[in-house]
Amino acid sequence: MKIIILGANKVGAALAENLAKEANDITVVDPSATRLRDLKDRLDIATVEGQVSYPNILESAGARDADMLIAITDSDETNLVACQVAYSLFRTPKKICRLRSNSYVAEKKLFCPEAIPIDVVISPEQEVSHYIKSLIDLPGSLQVLDFANGLVQLVGVKATRGGPLIDQEISQLREHMPNVDTRVAAIFRSNRAIKPEGTTIIEQGDEVFFIAAKEDIRDVMSELRKVDKPYKKIMIAGGGNIGERLAASLEKNYRTKIIEMNLERCRELTERLKSTTVLHGDASDQEMLIGENIEDTDVFLALTNNDDANIMSSLLAKRMGAARVMTLIANPAYVDLIQSGEIDIAISPQQATIGSLLTHVRKGDVVNVHSLRRGAAEAMEAIAHGDKNTSKVVGKQIEDIDLPEGTTIGAIVRDDKVYIAHDDIVIETDDHVIIFMVDKKRIPELERLFQVGLTFF
């Protein structure tokens, strides 16, 4: 697939890296020669230097014969104009636009061929806020991913001492919970992926990803770690777009506070939020944290646009007694360095956004894509089409499907009913199949597996 990415910022660079690994024809456009040179040194891609919305620059990038254009610069207006130019002059078939301002995102009527011809709108702030809320709603989780409209969840947890299944084989899950069906999709031990078998022993410190119907998730978690109490008190450092969105989604069910340094922004937040306490100050001010009873806080979230400030305020909050600390980190190099130390969860806005983008890039009928382990693995929801003669999966038992190495089917959703994947289950037409992939280089093989043959009518 020929894809043009407009913007070599952190999200654009991460997306280019993901797509370049999958044998796509990628061209990245950006005004910065330095950014493009850095990308070109690492990846087998084409680059074009220039303003991304200029017609001559888009033509140089190959917009006339591109399959898709992804406008992902930091400027909403630049992204909008670029999509309009690509449609009006080059009839680029699919246009994906990153928009940060909720004023644009909320106006759905704007995005149609008669107005602004954008096929898909991606809102990073919305994606990150939803991702964080999922972690708060499920205490003790490292990652929570929804499939089939929330009927199924894939959850990552750290196995800790006190969980009944620690130092036991995975097969013991069924004996411990005879009425709950689940499947361990992957185990990461010391940053190395381990293929889960029935005889695999779960060790303390393992990151375990399991899949189950949403209503069974907490029961499965209790087998892997001591159950965390529900969170009640939330403190957010940073009242930007992400902080505001998150507070708005939390304030009905949690006692929520926001600390914001900009006084004018504090006034805006006070007007927009209903029950969130808005505090003017510095989240790294020890006296302020003491005054706000940081030691009683269940979750402290550092969500400013400054990595260093987020890390320092998080470390301080943790040492002063915050039970759990989550930190927004824009620099991918920092994420693995700080997570699992005093900071419980490092949140990468790039990875939270890329899953949404990849959903629209995958071949076949793919309705959900999630990036796991900071991009090391991927979970996908694909819909099976065709029949026994035209499909490589329909009509076959799971054990007979020639899955790429490192790939497992975790669950199937059929008519809103969840079936955890077992070897004897037969895949039917229109099944939603939840797949976990450790080796992302195998994604083209998986896409071909779910594409319908030419004889299907």
C-alpha cells in the first residue's frame, strides 16, 4: 500500500516505523530537514521536505497515485487544508486527519465530500483520555483493550506474590475457576515474549496478557495478583486537553482534582468542569501536595506536555505516599526506562494513537487494532468473511488454521456472544476474531489469511 504521512513529529515517526516494517510504500513529508534525515537514517522510506499542505509538495510526495494520506502534524488547520488539497486536486482515496481541538472533533457534519473531505478523524487527546480511564476503572491493570464494542477485553497485569496462580501452570486456571472461561494470550518475562502453553508456569513479575468476557475480567485478575481496592481519589497534574477530558469523564464517579500552573486556564477549567476541584499551582511543589493530602491519593496522574516535569512530579508524589502513579511520556526512549520503577505506568501518547491509525491501514475487514508493550506486539479484531471455498479460516477449527508463528487467536464473538478460543471451535462467517501477535513482521501473512478469495460472490 502506498501511504503518505504528513508530519515527522513523534506520532508521525512512530507510525512510519510501524508501517515500514510491514512492506508498505511510505513517504513522509515535513518542513524539517533534520527530522526527515533522522527518519531516513533509521527506516527504508522516502521523504519530501516542504510545507505539507502545498499542492506542489503533495504532488512530489506522490499524492496522485497514493492509496492513503495521513495528516498528523501538530496543526489542526494544516491537516485540514492538506486533506482538502489531496481530495480536490489528486482525488486521494482515503484521508485520515489528526485533530486536537474538540471544537473541530465535535462537529461531525464538517467531514464529508461536500464540506471537508476527510474519511477518518483521529483525536490523540480523546484516545489517551479513554485509555487512562480504562486503567483507572480496572485497578491493578497495566493495559486494558476493548474489542467487539466492549464485550471482550484483553488485559495486561503484573503477576505478584499473593495471586493463587503464581508458581503454578496456566492449566490450573480452569481448575481454579471452572465457571470462567479465559485464555492467556502472551507472557512477557524480563522483556522477552514467552508463548503460553498449558504447562507454562507463571512467575512473580511476569506481565501476563489474558483475554476474557468483560464481566469475567476481575475474577481472572484475582488469580494473578492480590486484588486492588477500587480507586476513589484521583489527582491530575496538568489541565491541558488531556487533563480536562479525563477529569470530565471521571468526576461523576471519583473525587477528582486538577493542578494547573496557568491561572487563566484554571478559570476556564472551573467553568467547564462540574465537580472537579481545580487548584492553581505547581504539581512538583511539596508543600502543595502535602496540603492536598497526597498520601491519601489513590492515583496521581502527571499529564502536562513536559516529560521532565511529569517524571519529577510523579516521583515526588509516589515518595510522598500516592498509592499509584501514572505518567504521560512523549519521548519513547523514556518509557521503558521509567516504568516498573517508582512510576507504575508510563503512558505513551504515540502508542495510544497509533492503534486507531493502524485500524484503517490494515487489509481485510479489520475493525480494531491495539498496540501492546509499547509497540512490541499487536492485538487485532478481524471479521471473517466468505465460505469454506473462498476463505482460509471460515469453516475450519482453530487448530487447523495455519496461523503465522507467534500468533494466537484469543476469542471469537458471534451474535454478541463471547467464545474463548479453544482448538475445536469452528470459525463461521461474520465472526469477530480477536488475534494476538508477538511478531509484527508476520502481519501481512495474517492479513492474507483473512482476505476472501476471488471466487467469493
